[in-house]
Amino acid sequence: MILLRHGRSTANGSGVLAGRTPKVGLDETGRAQAEALAGRLAGIPLSGLVVSPMLRCKQTVAPLAAAQGLDRVVDARLSEVDYGEWTGRAIKDLVSEPLWRVVQAHPSAAVFPGGEGLAAMQTRAVEAVREHDARITAEHGDHAVWLLCSHGDVLKSLIADALGQHLDSFQRIVVDPGSISVVTYTETRPFVVRVNDNGGDLSGLVPPKPKRGKKGKKSSDAVIGGSTGRKGRA
């Protein structure tokens, strides 16, 4: 599974918490990131494309969807955090709120006034990802590769889950706009293959085809001895 954060939006550099504010789209840099994405993933035949319903995510994957002839599956469970009354407020004002320290140090306890909690966000996102991964595996096989486009906190929570980390540690993970992270799910545990990749050749993410006569089931075994090879499926 390729985890893509949407490209830079008009809100990313504004100092305002956009959240689910309607019609927040990509800025010039974000549009360039979206155009470059199709080239970055040209060597990876994708079996599925799942996106948040927010405009900036749809705009980010549009060139890729056109290049690979894919239809987008929109899932509201992958939407931005509902920041409630914090939506649209300046970050410089929010840092003085008592809840800000909770969000930073104990995010699993953070519930935004009039919105949702970060723990609830992680639960809905993990549920969505597991369902889509199972669906795509059933349709295309264990070695299919698919892409999910969502938001920073959502993706950080998914990576934390894959790492087996408590949500209270997810603020240690960095996911930049336009970056790619990769998780491979197996029968007994996930493997985190990449985090916050902002460029370079990504063709190596394609899993090798199973040898003739073998089913090629995803391995749950970790590689011993420092090898970078992985047997799973992204």
C-alpha cells in the first residue's frame, strides 16, 4: 500500500488550520507535485486508487488516475480530521489553547471541541485501509500494489499503527505534502517499507512475481541479517 499525502495546498503555508474547510485546493507547488507523481509511479502498475473526499486529495491523484486509467474510490473514512471549532483558526492562536499540549504530548486523549478525537480518527482510518487492502487482495492477488491519498495526521496514524506504536507517539512521524510512504500488510503483521519519500526511483516497490508453481503468499517473516529485500505486497 502506497500512502500519499496530498500535494501542498493553499492552506499549508497560510498559518490557518484548514481541516475540512470546503474547496481548499492545491497551490502552484502542489499542482507541480501532482503532475510529477504520474512520472514517479510510471513503473508501478496500480491495482487501486482510494482517496479522501477533500478537493486537495482529488486534485493530487487526478494526473495519476488519467495516466494509469484508474477510477478513484472515495472513502469518507480517510478524510481530514474533523477539527470542529478549531477549523479555520490561526495556528498562532491555537498554540495557547490548553488542548494544544494534549495534541502534542498525549494525542490519544485529544478531542477537538465540536469535532472528533484523534483516537477515533485512527480507528476509522485503519478500518478503511484494512477493508480496502482485503478487497484489492481478493480482486487482484497478494502481489497487487495500490495507492491511498489522504492527509498528514491520518497517514501518520496509519504508519504508527503499522509500526505497532501507540498513537501518543505518532507526532514523531513526519509526512510532508506530496510525500510517499509504503506499508506492506501480511497475515500476522505489517512492514513499513518507506516513510516520507519525496523523490527518486520508486520502481523497486513492485513486488517480484511468484515463481511458477508457487502461490506467492505474502510472507510474515522479517528478513534476517540486514538485507533490504521484502517478500510481502505493498
